[in-house]
Amino acid sequence: MPLAIYAASLNHAPAYWDTGEAQTVPWIFGIMHPTGFPAFTLIGGLFAHVFAIGPVSWRMGFFSALAASGAAWLVARMCCEFAPFPWIAAASAWVFAFGEIAWVRATRAEVHTLALFFAMLAVFAAVRWYRSGDARMLVGGALAWGLGLATHPITALLAPAFALLFFARLRTATVRGVALALLALICGLALYAYLPVRSEIVTARRLDPTRSLGLPPGRAFWDNNHPAAWDGFKREVTGADFGAGGAFREMVDPQIYAAQGPVFFMELLHEITPLCALLALGGLAALLRRDRWLAIALFLAFAGPTAFAFAFRIEADPDRYYLISFAISMVLAGYGAAAIARALPAFRRILAALLAVMAIALIVINRSTFDQPYGSDAQAVIDTVVEKTPDNAVLIAPWLYATPLAYAAYVEHRLGHRILDCSWLADDAPMVPIWMKTRPVYVVGQLFGQVPGYRAVRIQASGDLFKVIKR
């Protein structure tokens, strides 16, 4: 059901911002902004090339929908792991899937949906191993976690939960099983090797068109930060330019929780409904009585990503960092409903129906998501640039506007011989006079900075499009 709803509401037009990048970079097997997200690039790129149905933007949106609906399925599987009430489990998964934050992120090209899938797969395998001692779950969970880490480092914050479950059942682990699990984890992490290898290939073959403008390697889309060099690799993988390290330090600041905690809990109530939030709290309490280590581990899996989202305020869309927390919440809500069903068997069907009603209510409340396929401001920007600029133009555009233009240039090949420079005018101002000897220069989007001896003139009836001319 989540996949069907997601497919009917996909935001598949060329898009601004990180969504536009996620529609473009996997197709060209480029390098995304920090932390590189190599698993998303490789798996998403392979999917887009093999699943040759519809435009690439639609394929990447559908790829995210598959990952998010897979995560919803894992919510249901985890609920069934605790209690054999499949309709309660399914309805719990639907509530998670149709919350506004989860639904919107699941219907656009989004790194966090694949990270969510691998995170929930790793949590499911860890719980199964903890409960059964099945060594295959230990190895499979380690591989899933490694792939999650290679998708997005938000999954690293599950480490305390995994460590607790591992040491709680350490006596059941074998040396061979642990060694295979470590090897599987390393195999997942090894995808980061893609970044320097691909960077070297892009550089050697001069695949990035900006190199023809005399710009150094390391530009967006093809070779971000140039990770073929050690310093570039460190900047790319650590996210140092975005202050990720500072966010980890701020996670221990009580003021962060005082400021962001109330906001988050209001979003939680809006996302999964107050009834499900109450069931999640009851489920945590019931699980504490039955298996305190498992309860604490699930709470840690909930709390880690949430705390990082509180601290990482430079993020333009912090809500997507809550996806793992919302999924764990609905696992606990499903457990809470199952606990009531065990104590009061007559209410089992009523509880399943009530959860299903909550899911349907969320579909109705968030029905505007179905309008996503019918409009794209970014497409208008692409059309304007193609219409108003000559084929040999240099297009200077900041990140917001550069992302859909990159899709037009590298996926649709609509920009012809135009070259896209993802930067502010101020950043590459010294190069503009050189470029203008052979090419006209245009600025798309916001003007920031100026070129001595030149001025930017707005193109009539073109929105935010400017031509750079001599004074």
C-alpha cells in the first residue's frame, strides 16, 4: 500500500536543491555534496540505468519510494517479530508511511530514504539476532549497517543501540560469526572507495565541462571537493565544510534539548498522531518490563538521530533527520498495541482498525502531496535559460538554481554547449573577463558579488536571469 500511494504522488519533475542533485549525480555517476553518499550514487545510478521507464527524474523518485516503502515493510516485520498480530503490524507501518514528513521525502529523490531503509534493515537484523542468536542475522545486519553508513552517516548514530544488543548477547556470539560480521561491515564501508576512484577518472578524462573554463577540479556534480586528493577526500567524507563535527559536540548541550525538544515532540504528534505517540510510550514501558535491554536499545536508536537533528541546525531540512526516529516510534507503537491485544484479546481487531483509521486520516490530512506531479518551478527556470541564452553561454548559478540546470545539462542534454558553473558571481569574478573573450556570461538566480568594470543586466521577462556586460 505505501508503494502504491507513493507511486501515485511522486514529485518527479526536475527539482531545486538537494533533490535536483539526487536526480542528476547518480545518472552520471558523479560525486554528491558531502559526505558523498556513495551507496546512494551507485545503487541509485544502477537502478536508473536498468529500470529504463520514464524520465530519469521519475526513476530516482521511484527509487526513493521503493526504499521508503521497504522501510515501512520493515516496521511491520519488526512488529511481527514481537507479536503475531499482522494487521496491527501493517497498520503501524501505514501510519509511519503516511506521515507528512515521511511521505514527502519518500516521493522525491532523497538520500535519507535509502539511509532509512538500511538503518531499519540493520535494526531488524540486530533485534532478530539478539532474540534468536542466528549468526546470519549478525552478518546481514552488519552488511546493512555498512551500506547505511556508506549512504549517510546519520546511521552511525545507531552504534550505541547495536553495541548494547551485541554485548547483551556476547556469550552467544562465535569468533567466526563476529569476524564475518566485521568483514561484512567493512564491505559496506568500502563503497567510500568509489569517491577517490571516480574523482580520478573524472579528472583524467576531463568529464567535468567546467575544466574547459580553466577552473580547478573539485566542482559540484562531477567531482565535488575532488576526493582523489587526500585533503579533498577528508573534506568530502567528514562534511567539515558544513560543521558536522560541531553538531556532535553540541549534542551534549542541554540548551539544545530545551530549545528543540518541544518542537520535535509537536512534529512527532503531527507525524504519527497523538494516539500512536501514546501507544509508543506505552509500548516502551511494556517492553522495559519484558526485556529492558531491547527496550533501551530501541530507545537509543530513536534518540541518537533525533539528538543530532537538534544540534545540526545548519541543515536546511532537519525534518528528514527524524525519519529513523519516526520509524522506531511506530515499532514501539505497534508493540504497545500488541501488548494491549495480548492482555485484552477481544480488542485485537479494534486496535488494528483504529490504527488503520489513523493511517487513512493521515492520507486525507496530507492529501496535498498528490498534487506534487503537476508543477515544477524548476522546469520554468530551465526553459527560460534555454530560450534566453545563446548555446555557447557560461551560466553562473548558486546551488539552488544550479541543481535543476545540472539535470538539464547532464541528464536531458538540453543546454547544448552551455557550461554550468555552480558558484556565486563573487567566487569566480576574476575568471569572468577571461571567459567573456570567447563566451557570453549569464547569472541565473541571485546576484551576489560583482566584477570590476562589468555589470549584470536583468534579461527582460526572464525572472532571475542576468547578462554580464562591460560598463
